Amino acid sequence: MTTYDRIGQTYATGRRPDPRVEAQIHRALGEACSVVNVGAGTGSYEPADRTVVAVEPSATMRRQRRPGAAPCVAGVAESLPFTDGSFDVAMTVLSIHHWTDVERGLTELRRVARRQVVLSYEPVDVVSFWLVDDYLPEIGELAVSRPPRPAEVLERLGGAGRIEVVPVPADCVDGFQPAHWQRPEAYLDPAVRACASGLALLPDDLVAARMARLAADLADGSWHRRHGHLLDRAELDTGFRLVVAEGGGPGGVGRRPGR
């Protein structure tokens, strides 16, 4: 059983693509005609105007893909079921922190596509986010909180390209862990917490006790005294980074998917 067979039951509703994040990802895809989405989950952020093939190991996630979504095959990043250079771009969105072998997975992205677009995050920003720093420092000890830094990802993808900051809007509609940075009361909802792997992987009783502390801090004004300055922000850099690697593999624009 994969991690998301256990914690991904409600991702189709709780992890909807945010249009601003989506637009940035799609710009990074450039003129690519064919895209492989690795660790595709329920299909968030897949472009509708290109040929897309999705790869997802979790049957629970595959079952939640919307009608008309791109075809999805069961597979893992470390062993993609495609021939060399099958796609123009290999993309992966908030996925690499769940791979068992990041080095091998990135090598596979380079093998199947000339360009790679990877949404990940700076590990240091996980532990500095107020939810973790104030209430759940145990999140920082989880393996999912320690992916390679985006600069290391770009280096492993050949070194050529760029890294973009991906700001999180105050009204972000995706339910990833820092999405509610300006809406702390949202984390009191178990359904919200179920859609963030760092929260979902911790013991329920531990999280419940810490969220009771958050509720108390909201009631007595403690949270606002510490973090009220965030209420004036339209967006926040929570450490999300888009790695856009150029020319790191054998693919070519205009090729069609092959297996």
C-alpha cells in the first residue's frame, strides 16, 4: 500500500488546483506538445491543451481522477514505463518528497523528456512556517519534510534552467500544508488536515491536542499577536519553488508519447 492509499481519500475535493499556481506551472511548460505528469495524484495542474500521460502509484488517487482526465498508468517515478525521449516535458507537482529514491526518479525524468518542470519546496521553510514552528514541530522530523533543496534538484537535472518562487495566495484554493497561512482556523478542520501529508502522517491524538492549543490561541488573541501581520498580505513565500530544467535529457519537442 502506498502512502496515499492511506491518506489520500479526499484529495479530489481538498486538493483542487489553484489557478494562479496552475498558470505559473503551465507557463513553465512552454511550447511542449507532450507531457508526462509523474506522481500525478488526482490530476491537479495537468494542462488540458496538450497530450498528457499521467503516472501514479496509488490506486486510491487514480480512482479519484475526474472523468475526461488524461490517461493514467500505475507506476513510480523511479521506473517510468516509457522509452527514452518519449515526451517534451516531464512534470511533477509536490511529489518528490514521497519518492523512495529521488536521485533515481530525477534520472528517470531526464531519460523520458528533454525538459523537466518540478514543483517542490525549500525544506527550511517547512520548519519555519508558523503551524510547524508554534504547534507541530514534529512535522519537521518527517521524511516528507526533507526533500532535496530546489537548487540540488536543478543540479541533478543537469544544472541548466531556473528556479522560480511560487507565492501562495491568501485565498489559495489548493489544500496543501501552507495554503491556509492567513486562515489559521482552517487547520482546526479534520477534513483540511487530511489533505496535507505532513499533518495526515502524524498521530491523530498528537495533532488533536496541538489544534486544541491553536483554537485556544485564536480565542484569546495569542495567534493574532504573534502573526497578525500576515493578515495584511495578499500572498506569501512559503518556500514553494518551481524548478524548470532546460535541455537535461534526450526528448525533443513534437515527439509523441511512447512506451
